[in-house]
Amino acid sequence: MRALNTTKLVLLIVGGLNWGLVGFFNYNLVDGLFGAGSVLARVVYAIVGLAAVWGLVALFMGPDEKEA
């Protein structure tokens, strides 16, 4: 479970850094790497979005459920 939580954290950091680049420099790294609107870019956005939902659920779970 620890590896999954680490993966979630990495995905959330990648998403946050991408939004920071968009906000500060008007540059979307995901679109730059995979092409704007490409299937691969959409997959990356979907995976990062799922990690965010997973993080939100973990935020509201008690400590016992997080360890399971």
C-alpha cells in the first residue's frame, strides 16, 4: 500500500507543478510533451485526476483506514 500512496503523491505533485507552470508561465507541460488534446495527454489528466480523488478520500478517512 505504501507504493500506491507514493505513486499517488508523485502524481499529485506532477499535477500541481503543471498547474503552476500554467499559472505562472502560461505553459502546459503535459500538452507540450504529448500534444494538446491528444489521447495520451487526456490519459495523463485522467490519471492525475484519479490520484486527486484518491487523495481527497484519504484526507477524510481515519488513520486506521489509511494504514489498511
